[in-house]
Amino acid sequence: MRSLIPLSLLLTIFDTPVHGIVFPFHVKLGNPSPSSGLQRRSPITVNNIGNAQYVSNLTVAGVTLPVLLDTGSSDLWVHFRDTPPVSNMKDLGKSITLAYAVGKAPGEIVASTVQFANTSVSNQAYLFVNDTSQFTGNINSQGYSGLLGLGPNEGSAIKKKIDGDAGNNLLQNLFAQDKQTDNYITIMLNRINDPGTNMTGQFTISEVVPQYSSITSMPKLDVETVNRLLKSDQHWQALTDKDQGIIGPDGNPIQMDSIVPKAPDGQYVAVLDSGYTFSQVPRAMSDAIYGRVQGAYYDTTNQWWVIPCGQYLNVSFNFGGHNFPIHPLDLVDDNFSQLDSTGKKVCIGSFQPITSAFSLLGSYDMILGMSFLRSAYVLLNYGNWISGSSSQDEPYMQMLSTVDPVAARQDFINVRLGGNDTINTPRWALLPANETQHSPVSAEEKKKMYQEKVLSRWPYIFLGCLAIVSISVGLCIWKCCCKRCRNKKGDMGLEGSSGRKPFGLFAKKTADKRESYLQLESKNQSMANLSSPHVPSYHQNDSTSAFPTYPPDQGDYHRNSHSSYRSHQSYNQPQQGYQGYHQGYPQQQYSQGQYQQHAV
């Protein structure tokens, strides 16, 4: 990961004599056994260019090149100022484009001998970039000719293109050459224009800087606590302390919600990245640091806060139960000779709202770059990230603060206030909390925030969609089964009415219906005998016909007899039930002879 400041801003470093001062940044290697491939050599000087870039020398294919040190990426790429030494390079037949927050680096994957800190690695794969216009223009004028990624090997884009171990990155190969050394590096960035310290920056492999050896007793910060979605998303990252992640200039913790789905409540995921000149933090956090400063305003063009250079701020971070104060000279940066609309010199808030490096996958909340790393000595242990290593340790980070808050305050007074301690005067007092300024959110940032909410939660969205689809399919299957069952039942009923023997519940209902109801016995009779077994027994006990047959024209008598019949108590009760049935089934007509036959 790499985000450079604009070229026009960087060039002011070279145009201003005071910013042209270069302090040595030493690279040191461990002291393994005499037979080891890693041997102690004289330190290699790495230049600090205006507190904006830290550059070390590599010898690639016989040519010495200055390259940026970037803990946020994992690949090595170079651009040769003069004619490329193609005779010393082996073309591996693959081409890729490395993407960074600032731009792209397209090129061909080649291999050659690479020498770093007087230690050589043969057949080291790297990207040969012939055209750097897609990155940041003429990189040679900025003081470097490539970039060395110090991230985990699994994050290497070159490794994904080249089969086997031939695509391993430089750190993987360095540690693999000597399995007796520990798999860690340490980084200490120096600060120019700071009269209170004479510390020089240092980069070490498998050893620590002696005067800061206590770093090995600091808490080991697990860099895999918050799992990433993809291996390429693995960074040197750590969780801040719960509810105390960052202490604002008013002395109170800055409260906000993490965008990382698996982050514990009250904690933020911070990536340590030496490739960023200015740290990238959530907009709410940047506003909480600079929004209460008198005279501060947000530059929408460059997307950073513009601050009066004399503003003293006290901000710190908490990791592993330890406090890491940020040097006040780094919080308000004056390395770039910025002027406001009136021609007055102003400074830049070095903890910018995160925009171009916004994590669309929700892997982290902030990127702590050089403005943070100059206040801490950092040890990065690769552990079992190094394949084939004897180390079984999980990767981790350790950090040691290099800032004395009292001494740092005095440094600020001497540099920014001309030695006069006016920090507590009303001019530099913070505005009330209810008058905090808030930087505007651009349309592009809103789009990225929306994309982040979707992409970072895609596993949950996928599971939700899968559940909905499963439920829908299940309902469809259930309805089809119910419909098929109803059709089958209907077919059974039809079989019973056609003379076939029904079964189960349908057979019982059919039988009951036929036994309970009889057809009318006469076409003129409005009532039937509802107890068929009773009729024959009645005629057997009485020699006289209960209902003598009369011709149809004697309707009056028939009506009288019918009335007498209806008054009979034993037949009066079932009448209601019969009428209900009669409404549903038409009366069949019987002749006199048919009636008598039916009665018998």
C-alpha cells in the first residue's frame, strides 16, 4: 500500500534549502553464525527526504537504485534511470500491474541477483517498470527509483503469477537463506528539524537497536486478531485498546464506530504503513483532532486540514495497555511551505480523513503512516508467515514509544513559538465542543462508504440471500406437494363412486351418506321415511296398511292423512334434517307401483 503526497507538494521539499537536509537512516543486519548467509556489514545509509520519504539502496542486476521502504505492500519493483541491464535480467514471461492508492506500476516480471545490506539473493523475482507515468510521474526527480514491499509474502502479486517459490518476495528469501535467525525486522524513522533529538533512523533485520532493546519486552500485538477476507488483505495491523484507542487534544477518548465487521466493540483496527507520509484516519477522528482549532479550515481540494503552525496539540494512541503520544511537531506538519490566501504560512494536519485509501472490504479503520511511526520504534515479526522456517510463532508486532511528552512540548515551543511558551494563552485555546467544525463528505467518499457497507458484509448478505432462496424453494415444494395430495384424494373419491371400493376416511363418509338418506317415496309426498329399518317392522305388526293408496285426484284426503302423519311424534323430529338434505338433492318421481315396490 502506498499513498504519496502530490508531486507539486513534494517538490517544495527540494526547493526549500532547510528541507534538503538529509539524515542517515541505517540498515543493520543480525549477527548470525559465521557460516550464515546473513553477515554483519557496515550500515547502509537510507535517506530521509523532508520527513516525506525514506529511501534505501538496493543493487538490482548490477545497478544500485534508491527504493522506498513500504511496509504496506509486498512486492519489489524498480525503474532504471538509464539503459536497463537486460542482459542481467531473466524474463519470466509474465506481466502485471501493481495498484497503489496513488497510482499504478505496470511492468514485466523478471529475475536477477538482488543485493540488500550486502546480502545477495539470486534469481529474485521483481517487476521491471519501464514507464512510471501512471504512478507519480518522474520518480527519479523525487529521489527514488522503485519500491521495496516489506509486507507478508502471501500478499505478493508477483507470487500469485509465478508458480512455486520462484515468485517469493525479498524478505521471504532473505529469511529462508538463514533459518537460524529470527524472522523479524525493526524500523525507526528519524525526524528532521527537531533540535531536541539526535536520533538517526535505523532499519534492522533479526536484531534490535541496542539503546531500545526493551522493545522485546513490550506486549506482542496479534496482527491476525481481526481476520481478513482475502490473504492479500493481510497487513501489519493491530487493535487499539478498548474505549481508549485514541485520546483527543481535549484529553478525552475519541469515540466512533469501527467499520470492520469483526472488530470488538470500542476498538479500532490500525494498519502500520511506512508508505504513507500523512496518516489516514476516519473523518470523524480527523475532525475531532483539528475541528476545534481556532483559525483552522478544511481544504476540500487537497482534502486535509489547514492549521496555524503555532497550534500545540496533545494526541496519543493506546496499544496493548501502553500509551503512544504523537510528537506535536508531527501532528501539525510544516515541511511543505504552505501559504494561505493572504500569503501567510500555514501547516497541514498530518492525520488526514481517509479518502483514497478507504477500505472497501472493511479490513481496517485507519492507516498510521510516517506521522505516527516517527514517534515509535516498531518490531515486525513474520513468524510462520515465512514458509520453510523453523519458527512456529504467530506473526506479531511490538512497539516502543520514543517520545518524552515533556521534552516534546519544549521542542515545539522552541521550533514553532520562538522559545516563548504561549501554549496556554487564549489564542491557542480549543473551541468549545459544540463549535467543532466538521469537514464535508464528498460525493465520491459517500459512494465508497456505501460500497464498503456492501462489500465488507458480503458473507452475511450472501447467507441472507441463500436463506431467502432456500425458504422460497421450500415453500414452492410444499405447495406442489399439497396440490398433488389434493389431486390424489380427488381421484380416490371418483374411484369410490364408480363402483370401486373406496378406502379410508372417504369410504366411511360415502357409506354414511347413503345410509342416512332415502329417496322420496311418492312424487306428491313432501316427506320421506328417514328410518328405513322402521318401515318394514311397522307393516309387520299392523295388518292394516298405514298409508292406503289413493288416486291422485283425491288430494284433499291425502293432505289430511299427511297432516295426521306429520303429527305423529316419532316422525316429527327428523323433519328438519330431511329438509336440509332436500335442498341439495332433487326429488325423484315414483309412480304408485314404484312406491309400493320401494316400500316393500
